[in-house]
Amino acid sequence: MTQPPIHLDVDQLRARSARGRGGGRGRGRRRRCGPCGRHRKAKLHVAVGRCQVWNVFVTDQRVRAAYAEGAGIYRIVPEAVAIPSDTAELVAIVRQAVQDRRPLIPRGAGSGMPGGNVGTGVIVDLSLGAGFGGLAIDSHTRTARAGASVTWAKVNEAAKPYGLRLPPDPSSGAFATSGGMVATNAAGPRSVRYGSVRRWVEALEVVEADGMVRTVRRGERARFELSTDNRKLITDRFPKTRKNSSGYALDRLAETGDEVDLFVGSEGTLGVVTEVHWKLDPIPPHTAGAALGFADLESMTEAVPYLGSLRPSAIELLDETLLRFVPEAPKVACLLLVEFEREDAAAARGVVGDAVRGLKASAVHVETAVNRAGLEHLWSVRRLASPALARLPATQRSLQIVEDGCVPLDALGAYVAGLREAARRHTIPVAIFGHAGDGHVHVNALPDTTRDGWREALAALFEDVTALLLRLGGVPSGEHGVGRLRAGVLERFYGKAIVELFREVKRAYDPLFIFNPGVIIPATDWSPVAALKVGAGAAVIPDDIATRLRDVERNAAWATPKLELTR
């Protein structure tokens, strides 16, 4: 850095954070720096006490440790943390980072799985600044303007009085931020009907590598243009799956030429999203659904195309390993939760009847719901499953190393069968669940971390599942992004020429590779099992911070401000 970072004690930093969230006097307003000679000449400011402290990247060990983990498998202690209160402060941080050639890792709640929210550079936490928490609903245009820290849940809470909603519904919606959802092109159970968030983004406010703030609107041409030869290459090489969050969306760019499509799913590597303009949709008046249990995998996979023909809003899969963690769940080999949204109650009830009748020969468990209260009961099994996996015995951890693969729908059965076989081969239990209607499932590996060779077995499982996805014409990520975890396999899926196009995109927007290096474009020393949060090689952090991070993971408490973990 051009000047050494100023040390802040944790109490000062927490006080600033509280002001940023609207607590205390001033409610996040800036105060001018008085005649404080120590701070007068520097370039970057954050409010501390009664003046501005300038040129601050926080290097306190406990604060850095609190940002060393996200929801995924890694623990990487950053060299510093920055918590801008608004876009002006973020611009100053970006300009300082460019001047110092210092990597920045944009971060929201930290609920992302593949490691795009951790790194060795400077973590930039957008979840605490008041300037990133604005939210306005326009019922006439059916749009919402949401700051980067505004969660899916808050957008929908604000839109509901107008009879509107944001249809993509990530399971992490209670804490998934608007900026984070755009970064990974998030989706969720309703993606089978409503697609991923890309379809619902009208415009983005972005701070770019030159420190300028741009509003990128739907329909504007990207600065990165594709040649005719490149368009053909993309058509030939991009897999034909229903969902894909694996690298830059060059297939969408080739189709639309739209710059928004390039930023959505770019995982914070092209710029920092500070505001999202969402398109909203009317809330369907009537919803109904069913839970359908099957005795074997084949029956389940045969049921999915039939259910898909009935225009469902969701088809979710839970396998028997996952169901064992939920006492309320039926005792079946696998369960499909299917939901239908219709304009009238009779149509909603009727399509549930069609689903049940069409599968009466194969479903061994049937439970229906014809109103929202009944659906809440059915879906409680799905909501309870993931938190249950986080509360495993001390010797076992849920590690999401192969957690987001997506295949063509007709390959779903082969993919799930192959996953189970690979898990048996390496003696690692797996729980499989997710979005069956899109050919997209999540996989939690559950290794015994006291067993000799568990890390090598985990790496072998990653390799086998990667090879399986390649054979089936799949992609390594359907909605969570590639992060650091999967960046090193993109060339195997797309080929060298496509990955070189990814590098050209990166250079066009971030020529110094300041934003999230190692994400999408892999580091030269890439390894999927480097920097794991568990095991003998895990980075050392204070014991109490490690315990609190583990509690956050167990309770899916990603909305907890990370500074609270340092108390």
C-alpha cells in the first residue's frame, strides 16, 4: 500500500458498523474530519469516533478471522477487511486497491458455496453499509430498486402489499443479498418455471475497475463484442443444460449482445454491484402441490418428465440419505415435492389430481396440499433438510465439494446413479437434493474427517463427479457459480478457446485482475481441496472465532454481521 494501514480496535469498528446499519446518532451520515493531523493527508475514509479515519483496510486479526469462511468448504484468512458505508466509500476503496495492485473480494452475507466470498486479498463487506440497503417498489412498472445488501426476503416482503414478487426463490432467500444473487445468477426451486435471476434483472449499478460508477441497463450493448467465429465456437462448445452458472454467460451474450447478461453470473470479477433493478411479477392467486415418494431411483426419474409436462412451478428432489435426517419425512428411497401455481383454485386442485393419477402406478407415498398452509407443511421437509446436515456428529462434516452439477434432463437418472456409485467407491456418504425439474441437484459429501485419507478421498470424489458431468453433457454449476472450487475445471468443459475468451472478458473490464482473482479464471496453483476449513491443514484462527463460525454454519445464520463474531 502507498501508506501503512491504520489499526482500528474492534469496538471502534463495531460502532461504525452499527452507524452504517442505522443504529446510534447520525444514522450513517458522514461527519467531516476535524483538524486531526494523523488522518489529514490520506485518501480513503471510514467514520470512527468523531472524525474520519482515512486510508483504512482493517487488519485486526480477529476481524480478519471472522471473514475467513463462507458457507462453503474453505477457510482463507484475508489480509484485510474493508466495510464501505456507501458507494462513494466503495469507489475510494477500489481506486486505492487499483493503485496498490491489491485484490478485492466483494462479499454479501457469505452464504455462497464455492469460495467466491473468501480470499487472501481484501474482503469488501457490502452487507453492513447503510448506502447499500435502499429499497423502493414501483407497482406501476412492477420493478424494485434494491441496494446490494437487500435480501430476497426483504424484496418480497416489500413487494407483497402490491401483489407482486421476485419469482426466483433461492433456498437461502432469508439472507441471500441482491448483489450476491446477481453475482452467481442464483435460482432456486421455482427455476423450472421462472428461470434464474438473469431473467429478472432490468439494470445494475456497478463500480468498475477504473473507479467509475456505471448503470448498466437491459438492452445496452456490451463493450466486449464477439466475432462471427467466436459465436460459432460458443454455440458448439456450451453445454445444452437448462441452467448454467459456470463462467461468463457468453452463450447469452451471443444471443442478446446485452451487457447485463455478462455481469449477471460474473461472481464479482468484473466489478462490484451496488444496486439491482429487479423486474417483479404478480403473485399467483392459487397454489397447490404434492409430495410423491418412490421406492427406487428409476421410478423417480421417470416421473420427472411427466410432472414437467404439467407446467409446475417447482419439482424438488430429496434422497433417502437426506430424508433420514428429518424425522417427519416419509420412509422412501426418494421424494419429489411438486408445486403448481394457477389462476383459480379449481385449476390448482385439478392439476394436482392429474399428477397423482398419472403416477399412481409408481408412487408409493402420496400427500397432497390444495392451499398455502398445506404447502407450507409439505415444504417443511425440504427446509429442515439442509440445516439438519449442518448438525452432524463432531467427526463428520458436510462438505459441498460436488454440490451444484447440472445435466440435461434426460441424463438426471444416470447422474444421480453415478453420484451414488462414486460416493460408494470412495466411502463417502452423500446427501442428494435439489431441482429435479431442471436436471440440477445439490450434493453434500459427508466424510468422516477422523478417517485416514479422507482428504484424498474427497479429491477423488471431485474428480470422478467432474468426469461424470463431462460424460453426460453437464456443467459443474447450475446456480451457485464456480468460485474458487470449480474454476480449474472450466477448460475441460469448454475447451481452451472458450476459456481464453473468458480471459479476454476479464481483461476488458478488469485489466489488472483486481476483482476476485482466482474466481472463474483459476489461480496457477489451483486445487479443489486446498485451504479446507477442516483438518490438519486448516488455517489457524482464534478458537472462539472458529466456534462461532461453526455455529453460523450449523444454524444457517449467515445474516449475522461478522463483526459480532469478534466479541
